[in-house]
Amino acid sequence: MKKNRSKFNFLMGAVCVSMAFTGCSDDFLKPDPLSIYEPSVTFNTVDGLDAAMAAADKALRAYWTNVEACDLMLPLMSEYLFSDLAVAAKTDDAEAFCDIAERFTPRNGWYNFDQNRLVMFWGETFNGIKYANTVISYIDKVEGLDEETKNAYLGRAYFHRSYRYLNLCFQFGDVPFVSKILDQPKLDYKSTKREAIIKKLVQDMEFAVQHVPEQKDMDYIGMINKGACRQLLIKCYLADGRFEDAKKQADILIDQSGYELMRDASFGTFSNPNPQTWNITDNVIWRLHQGLNKTVTSNKEAILVLPNRYGSDSGIRTRTMRNLGPRWNCDDIKTPDNRRAVESYALNSPNYDITMDFNRAFGRGQAVIRPTWFAENSVWYVNGVNDIGDLRHNSTVGNWVRMEDFKYNLPGSYRGENIRFSDNGTVLCSDTIRCWFDWPHYKVWSPSPEDDTREATQYNGSGYQDFYCYRLAETYLLRAEAKYYLGDPSAADDVNEVRRRAQCKQFYTTVTIDDIADERARELYMEEWRFTELSRMSYCLALSGKPDNEGKTYDKARLYEDSFWFHRITKYNNYYNKDTGANIRGRKYTMGAHNINWPIPQSAIDANRLGRLSQNPGYDGYDPNVEKWETWEEAVADEQ
């Protein structure tokens, strides 16, 4: 198999061609008419198809990597603000995105990139659809393609379009369905019902699974492959209520496709970045999430990896340590004698001590978002027991860091002691939102050689890391979900397989849908699109008629009033809608039941000036009488 670097060189060459229709500015982030796209390049050659496909691949990575010069906030992190696992944490910023129920509207809450990048999930998503539709629309104009090659291109394009649309369906609900590249602008779109779009996605992904090659038969790691198509088809089947079909596809992916859970630290390479300060014991969870190990061929768990390498033309730094770590290097954490508790020293400082170099061990965190108490603590209890064997929550091996693991490192009588939250009844941390929380180091760590000079006091973490889009652990949890809807008690076995790999001591005899969502939280933090998956699970649970762990069932037509997602927000997120005093500059943390569907951006509604897009319930402009397409066939016919 060829190396990833070859993939990068190919991508960037192709993207140069694709600039004819992608542009070089951030204008692509702004919602605009869905159809004003007239390619100035005729994509009637293989190079043209590759350019469009490369643009689609690059746009897919942007959900994980798109940042501004300040390196704060990623699209994926923005998505977590709508979940049970994380909230906004920049307490020095009056615009922090915390009062979501009140502030997120069709016109507001979209464009301040320091607060969120939600606009990516509309504008960039339709860009990805556009790139996919370029391949679909032009494939028959490319001469000399044999049927097998043509179908492989089509299958990969269907993946890109279906991936975007499935996410749109569970972020925004009913949205316009665009199936082709138009030869003239179209300004009279209607929204298409979510269930109709899902049926089209099922059809397209069934085709893709038949025709896209396996990863082992492809030239480059990172290309859309059969395993990725099958994983997406599982989710489409679940969303269509075809739970048995979803289970069968998961059976194939788990048992017949050459993938397997990595169960020991025998693949890739081991890195122990700063053992004098924070020692990492070689273990499978650390290896699974570090550096180049995501793309090595010996990693049999990876289904689809999104390469993002330092030194490559397409690599983008994401500063995960800066964004997701606590702001420990500040005056808000004090010693008992009222001095700064922990300092970030340069290597040439006379006070530098390699055994307390938290700057290089953990990065200089800024806590753009922070985990909830549930994510830090409660979710790790199974059968009422805090499972201390779980490698994903284990400080002994170095995977998980607790604030108390820091030490006072300024000269003085407390130097070398572990820091503490309070002393003799006096609270020593004045900002508990941003400065005091625990985190999964194995998910956040990212080396930053360009910061590592003798004078540097800010080691931010470069964030040039490959990302998992799909891996087999999620497949087990998707199969558990399908089994739960089917009433199959062996759902617990699939959850336990993921737990067994993590060396847990506590296992399930039966599972509820909450148990499955909990295990997703433990295994897929900052990998899955957490809000989108909970929204999808809410819809699937309603389709199935099965109850949540409190015995409640839901109506799929009224999820904006009550849903499994909102049940999770209400029960497990200790910030939203809680009278705890937690606020940012007087603004409380709020989330509404209607936020299970995000507002359709007003700019997109206005741009569609000859038609009416349907706004979601709970937002200005909602009108239940706005006409929608009932089937995807009607939407496609209208494009003619």
C-alpha cells in the first residue's frame, strides 16, 4: 500500500484544479443560494473527477480541522456544545455561546468563530454536496471509463453526499435535497422531508457498498472505501427504521471484512512525550489514538481515517491541547499562600524543573469548551461502580489527567506538592468553569515541535493529527443499538466487547438505550458528532417505540417538544437549565427542547427568494403550512 504522503501530494494537486470552483477565501462558509454554482471547468476528464473528489475529501476533513488564525474552536467542538458532554468555557468572553435556547436563532449565533463554527454545518456541508454532485453529474461525460471504475467513482461520490445529508437530517431536520449540478441558477427550492431524504441515502449507499473497493485494494489510506460505505449504510438503515438490515450490515463489517478491535499495544509506535513530569505506561488505548498509529496497516480497527499531517501541504493545525485542556496557567488557581499555583516555564528559566514541566506535558490549555461533570465522572460508573480498570479513565497509566495531578511549581514552601481545590475551607480556584476539570489526555495530546524552543513559555500543541472518521468500536455500538430496537438481549455483548478491550472490570448483563449512549460517550469522545448522533438516536428510538431507561417513549413528529436527546441534556448536563449559579458574565447556560433541530439560516431562506424553505419549530419564521416535498423523487423532478 502506498504511503499517506502520496495521498497528500495527489490531493493538493487536484485541489489546485478544483480552485476553479472552490475559491480561496472563507466565503464558502457563508450560507448562500444552494444552486448558484456553474463550473467554469468542464469535468469531463479523469483529472476533473479526481479534482472534485479531492475537494470533497478535503471538505470532509474541515469539520475536524477548520480554524482561524487564533486556533480557537473547531467545528466538531461546536457540535459538542449541544450535547450531554461539554459546554462553552471561555469565561473572559462575554460572547461565549452558552445561552443557546435564547441566543441561537435564524439570524444570530452563526458567525463569531471564537464562539462556534456552526455555520460550517450548513455552508460547508452544501459545498461537500456540491463536490459530490459534480462527480455524479459529469461521470457520464468522461470517456474511456470502464463500468467498474465508473461505479467506484459514483459510490465514493454517493458516500460524500449521503454523509452530508444524513448529518443535515439530524442537525436541521427537513432541508432542500440537491441531487445534481444545475446549468442555471435555481432560487425556488422547497425543503424535502427528512424521512424521504433518508430513503434516497439508503438507496445510494446500497449502491456504494456494492461498488466501492475495500481499503486493502485502494492506492491510498484516507480514500472512501467499502468499509466506510458500509458503516454509513448501517446508520442510514437505522434512520430508516430497518433495524434488522442495520444489524446484518454490522455483522458483515465486524465478522467478514478484515477489521478487528485492537486489544493490545502491539501495533504502531509508542510515544511517552514527557515521562519525567507525566509518565505514560504503554497501553492499547494510548497507542490507538496517537500520531501515525491511526493509519498504520497493522491498525485493523481503523475503517476511515482523515489524514492531517504536519509538513504536508494539506495539514492544518487544530491545537486540541489548547482548545480542550483546562486553563491551569493563570492567577485563578492559587497556592494556599495566595500566589499563582502553576507556572509555564521556558526551558532556560532558572525555575524550570523537568519533573514539573506541565507546559510540555499537557499543553497550555485555554478551555474553549469544557467537559460536564457527567463526562468527567458519572458516566464512568457502571453497575453503580466507578470502574477503575477502564483504561479510558485511568490516571495510573497516564491516559486521564486530574487537576490534582498538577503540582505547585513556583519557588516556595509548597513547591512539589500536588495542587488542591481548597485549603482549610478556603477555595483556591476562583474560576471552576474554565480552570478546574479533568480530561482524557490520550484524546487531547498532540506534539508541537515548532513551539519547543528554549525561550518558549507557551506549548500549545500543534494539532497536526490524523482523525478517525469511522472505526470498528463504533460498529459494535451501532450493532448494539440495532439489537436494542429489535429486542435482542445480546446487545449487551457488543457493548461489553468495547469495554473488554478497554480492560474494564464492570460489564452489562442487559443494556438500555442510555447505556449504549453512555458507552459511545466513553469510547468516542471528540470522534463522533455527539449531538448529531444523539439526535439520530432520538429519531430511531421514536421509530422503534422502545423506551429510554426511565420508561419514556417518544413521538418522532414531536421531537422538538421532547426527545431522548433532551432527556440526556436535562438529566446529565449539569449546566443547561440548572439553577446552579454557573454562568459566563451573567449569562446562564440554557438549552431548549426545540434545539434538537437547529434553525435554518435566514440568509439561506432569503437567498431562495422565489421559493420558501421550511423553518423549524421554535424559531422565528416557523410556519407549519409551508409546503415540502413528500418524496425525494419529487425533489429531483423539480430540479429538471
